[in-house]
Amino acid sequence: MPLQQWRIPTIVAAMLITLAVLLGGQILYERHFVNDDLDRQVATVAAVSDLRVAKDEKPPAVYLRINNAQDLQTDYQGLTDVVRKQLGPQYKVVLLDNRTPELQSLYEQGSFAIQEAIATGDYQAMQKSVARLAATNKAQSKISVDSYNVYLELRDEQGSGYLYEVIPRPTQVASGEQTNNPGGEGT
């Protein structure tokens, strides 16, 4: 059949149907293969109750809510590894928590000691200062440090409110290390 006999509405309809099938296929692929696989991989690292991929953000992010983190540093590192392997290194991991105004205030007070420790390297003084602040405010604190981040976990005395914060340390230029993406966000 010669091209002149084709009608424009037929060509437009064929293009629209093709576009719909391709977009539908991509959505199904992402939903059933990428996201389900990400859910399975994340579940092997930590008990996560909420996982949301925000690929339209700059940089793209994966929001995760950890249920009762046993070791925030280990959980965060494992989750970051899974996200980077599944989605790519451009994605950052953001931890969601259940912070209360009291825990947020406690974090803000303790952030001076945390930033001072990052600047001076006196992490023992930071740990003591944050633990003292937490005890004074009837909360529990747990801090760990690696070459990339300071990991802070605060819990209120009832155990219902918790705050997870991953504070990046400056890039370790001398040893060739790079800073991981920060995480921690209340909802």
C-alpha cells in the first residue's frame, strides 16, 4: 500500500498505541523487577517498613524507614551498598525516623559537640557530651564513627520516638576516601 493512501489519523493512532505500550512496559518493568528486587535486597540488610524511590529529585534518593535499628552504622552502610548496586551510585540514602520535637532539640544541642569532634578529631569528648545531654533529657543515645560519617541514634524514654542522623565527615583527601551521602530525616 503506497504511503499516500495512509491517513494521518491512522499513523497518529499507531504512534500513540506504540508509545502507550512502551511506557506501560517500562512502568511494569520498574515496578515488578527493579522495585521488587530492591525490596528483597533491602530486607536482607535491615527490617525496613517504608521504602520510596524518588528518582525525580536532584540527586535521586531512596527514602527508608528502619524498624528498630540494631546497629545504625552497619544498617546504613549495607543499605547504601544495596541501593548503589541496584540503582546506581547517583542515588543517596535518606533514613526516615520518628523524631519528636524534644529529640530534634536534643540533636540540635548535640550537633555542636558533633561538629567540634569532626573538626578536631576528639570523638570521645563528643560521645561523652552527647550521652550527658541525652541522659539529662531522659533519652538514650548511641554514636558510632567511621571514615565517612558520624552515626547518631537518639531514643526517647518511652521508646516510641527515635531519631537517626548520619552526619558526613569531610572528604579524607590524604587517604583517597570520599564522603558518603548524608541520611536522616524526620517525618
